[in-house]
Amino acid sequence: MGLFDFFKKKNPAPAPAEETTLQPWGVDQDAEVLLSQPAEFPRGIISLLTSYAMLTSEIKALYIAQMHTPSTDEAPHLLIGVTCTGNRIEAVNGLVAAIGASAYADQIIDFVEVVPNSPDSTSAYLLKTGPFFRQN
């Protein structure tokens, strides 16, 4: 799983009851990491990401979850899943730039590639929840 970029987050949403676990980059392998849906849908961030994604044909789908590592005592933060064609780093950098130029730039937002039919538990979870943005 490749996490592409992140920002600082001030007011995280609490984790809902349904959760799955994942092992993100940079976290101790023994640490429990919870993946769930945000209690409140972050409409402003979703609007920015959707607006940018509509400008490029490389981004095929965007997914949302929140990630929490209880052992770090940090609050949950957003995880955006990206399915794209072409240069995925450029696609994600564009999404990061869209957020970075907004009022949401101080929030932690991790990006992860979502690969259909992957054994990766993060991709499987995000595919199960469905995209908030999709284009052909």
C-alpha cells in the first residue's frame, strides 16, 4: 500500500462502529490500525477533490474512509482512495494541490491507490464502501 501525501488535521470525526484493520506505511507492524467511514461526510473536501478529478481523465474513482492508529494516541484522519490510469503520482499531486490551496490545508489526509481485485485489505474495504466519485 502506498500512502502518497498528507496534511495536518484539527477536528477529526469519531470512528463509527464498523471497522476493519490495515497496515499503513510508517506504522509499526504490530500496531492496530482501524479503517472506518467518517461519522460526518466532509462535503467541502469531497467537493474540492471531485472538482479536480473532473478536470483529468486519469482519475477514474475516488473513495473515502478514515484511519486511526489507537497506539499513537492520534485522532482518526481521512484516507482518500484513488483509482487512476496513467501517472498516479501526478494525479494524486493534483488532488493534494487542490486541498493545499483551500481552507482544509491543515488537515491530515492520506492518499492510497485502490486496485480492483487486489488482495490488499485497504483496497477491498474501499471498494466495498463504493466511490464518492467515478468516471469512465
